[in-house]
Amino acid sequence: MPDEAPMPFRRTQLLYFVTVAEEGQVTRAAERLYIAQSALSQAIAHLESYVGFKLLERHPRGVTTTPAGEVFLEKARLVLAATDDALLTAESLARADYGEIAIGYFGLPPACSDPDLIAAFAETHPGIQLVPQELPYPSLPTASWLLEVDVAICCRPAAGPNVVFQPLRAETLIVLVPKEHPFARRPELLVADVLDETFIGFDRSVDPAWASFWSLDEYRGGPAPHLVGKATSAQQRFAMLAAGLGIAVVPAYIAAIVNVLPSVVALPLADADPAVVTLLARKDRQGPLVDALFATARQVAGRSADGLVASAKGRVPDGSS
């Protein structure tokens, strides 16, 4: 009687294999996946039986991919990424059917950062709900960073072939400093004042060009000499600010955070170029609802185009009290 063919593998087994390969240990991979080590080992063994060759070499310190396993690993990652993309696209289509738009942000939700846009869209499209969703700081490619939402609001996002942009306004740059900092009693700062300060840093996963803008690298000609922390999100950065670990440069609308962080002061960076706040979306997520939001954004941006920077300067909250 011929041997029975192995049962087809499942997507979860690909995920398990990729995770083990990335961690280099079954123990750490099992912890990351929240499953038992025995179940993880069994899943990998089943996958190896199905493909017909060894994916991993076991040794006392952990595991490494075999040459064939390394080739398969690249393909497995592509399959997982494509599956995730398809599922998230399906969720986006379902939201559109329900009359919802998932709008990504970091720092402050759109109702706080862009009330004019939100109000104008609500007035012309009362049946459409804008659902805010906080995102981590931008990573590359920008299209991948946008996977979980339909649109997002961001300063200086990196361009990409699958991304569309609509500038909203220019924002004055603001320096957030601890209240005990010598700068705290100054009415404003110049770029030269802060270049040698300790900046709150960003994680390596964050778009390096985006991160360097907020550390003023273009004015210094290189990275900040003193960095602390590895923030992946606005909330992490705010926590480090509140702890007095360093300073941070932000667009003016983010400076409103001093209203809930009494240990932080916001100071205009008088001679810095402004940052452009932008509405962006993946091209493959464009549909009638997203197009309508972009149309509203163009109208709102057009009404304020003559005084973009001047209006931004008036948005710095008083953090001195």
C-alpha cells in the first residue's frame, strides 16, 4: 500500500516557521507566538514533511535555517505578507460597505489635529464615520505602514509608487523640553540652540529620513550627538518626555500634548523650516469614500493656503503655567 500523502500545510505553519527562523530558538518563538513548544515543534516537523526537505538545523544553542530553508523562508515571508495584505484589503472593503473610513494618526487624533477637515467632511458626508486608529511611527515602505488603515495623517511621509498624498497645511516646528530645563523660560528657541541637546531617539524600524528630520540632522549635517531611547510610537516618546530624558521636536499641533503633560514646556523653533501635514492613502485603497475625503481635504487646504505657516504659529499652547 503506497504511503499516504502528507496533509497540506496551513498558513499558521508558515508563520511558525518564519518566527522560529527569526528568533533562532524554538523557546523564544513559542513565547512570541503564545503556544506550547511541543505544538510548535510538531508544526515545523509537519511542514518539513510536506515540503520534503529540512528547513531548520537543530543545535545546542537553537536553530538555523538550512540553505534550502533560507530560500523557502524568503518565499514564506512573501506569502504571509500577501495574505495579510489581502485580509486587510478585505477589511477595508467591508468598512466602505458599512460607511466607515479608518483614519490613522500618531500623537493626537484627527479631531484634535485637523478639526476643520473632520468638521467639513462630517457636514458634507453625515452618513460616513471616520474611525481613528493610532499607528506606530512611519516605517518603510510607506504603503506597508498604511496597511491597517484606509488613510492617515502624517508630517513628511516618504513617497512611494503605491501612495497618494494631499498636503493639508504647514506647521511651525516646536521643541518640547522638560520644565526644569534651562530653555524652559525662553519665549522661543533657534535651531543652533538645540543641536547639541539630548534628543529622544527613534527605533531602527522607523523611517530613517523621517526620524532624522525630527532630530534636525539636516541642520547639523549628521545625527544628534546625544540620543536617548528608541521610540516606536508617539506614546513612548511622550512618556520619555514626561520622564525628563531628553527633548523632542514636533509639529505645532502635537505641542498641545503639554496640556496633559504638566512637566513639559512647548517652545517655538523660530528659524526652522515648517513641516507639511499631509493626508495620504494607498492607491489600492482608493474608493468613493476615500476619494470624497481627499476632495474635502483639497477644499480645506485651499481655503487656508495663503496663511499656512502664520496660522500654525498661533497653535502653540502656553506651557509655562
